[in-house]
Amino acid sequence: MDLNTITAVERPTSRAALPAWRDGDAFLAGGTWLFSEPQDKLTRLIDLATLGWTPLRATDAGLEIAATCTIAQLDGFAAPPSWTAAPLIGQCCRAFLASFKIWNVATVGGNIVMSLPAGPMISLASALDGELEIWAPDGGERRMRVADFVTGDHRNALKAGEIVRAIHLPQAALMRRTAFRQISLQTHGRSGALVIGTRDQGGGFALTVTAGTPKPYQFRFAALLSADELTAHIDSTINGDWFDDIHGLPAWRRAMTLHFAREILAELGGDAR
């Protein structure tokens, strides 16, 4: 879609060249949402692609994903053999309601900043203890857990003029065992419930609930518990905060989430008695 209120497009090549933020600005990454509907309050776009960030960087500390890394680039990443959780990357990429054309344009950072309940990059980064590196307009930086960053449907903790620079996944999280469950009302529809479980070498168990709720909910336990204890804990914590839209009623989202929680517990821990 043409954005007929835009009067300028800035293409900085370094952080120092970023223009001062002003009302009517928007940062442009993949633009798959930005160009999908009218944006009549915008007058200037600041293109982040020209900053030239390396899409993916694996180190001894874990994986750094540039905010401008595309879904196709992330899906094509060849992880070290020791990263047991690596299959989760492809599983979350395939949870997108998107064609291959979108995969080659849509960005990881854009999906997180959009903060839709069904954003699978939110699911991936939350489940693997991802942290956002956020640039402030005054030159400062801050870090924030992805699980805390998204606060509701289309709502997050990003302040005016701030840029998500990268997503950092720690190596310890990438070496956990994982279990993935996702469901949609249609074969290629938006996720109605997406639940990820992880278990570390010390026996610690975590469950991350997304898509069925407006924001991520994460549950951590030092050891396995019974299925009844787990589902009761999830239900009492979420306390009716189930998402409601055309892609699924709250009662269905709740039922599928609790069902998946039991399946994941069984997969990662046997009977867990």
C-alpha cells in the first residue's frame, strides 16, 4: 500500500547518523505491517536496513539475532550441534501466518515489536530467555526480557524513539530440551494457542504460554510436578486472561493450552509423579 502522507525517508548508515526522533516518525524494518494499511499519522520513515547489522552471530555466550534479521535468514541458520533447543527455531518460524514472500522481508525484531499475541518470534524468544538490546534516542542502551517486554495485544514497553537493536538468546537456554505445541482454527491460520516447554540438565522445567493470551505467561519450576498441579497453577495465574478474537474463543484457547501443557510435561518428564 502507498503511504501518501510520507514526505521523507531517511537511510542512516550508522547509529550516529540516526535522525532525531520527532512526532510522525516510524522505524522501517521489513515493513510487512507498515505497508499493509493506512498510516495517516506518519510523515517520515527511518529505514533500519541501511545500518547493515549482521543478521545472526553465534558466540560462546549464545545467539545474537539482529532486529532486522528476516524470518528466512533465521530459519536457515545452522546451529551448533550442542544447541539441543535449535529445532525450536524452525518450529516457531513455521508458526507464522505468512507466505515465503513475507518470510524474505518480515523481520524478527518487527514481529516482537508488533506485539501481537500470535507473534511466534515472541514465543521463541520468551521460551529461550531472550533479552532485547534496546537503543535509546539519547545514545544510551537498556536490556529487557522479551517475556516482560510484551504487555498486551499490540502493546509493549518500547518508548518513543527507542529502537530494538538485537535479540540475545543465552547459550544455557539453547542447550535445553524443548517441546512445542501449536494449533490454529485453519490449516494455515493464525495461532490460537502456542505452548513451549523446556527442561535443563539440572531438572528445571519451564513452560511458556503465548497466542492464547494477550501477553506471554511463563512458569518456572525447580523440578517436575504433577499434571494436575501444573494445569491448576497455569489456570489460577492466567485467571481468565485469555485472548478473544476471530481466531479463537477464550474457552477453546484455555482448553488447548491446558491440554498442551499436560502433553509437554509428559514429553519432557514422563509421568512426572
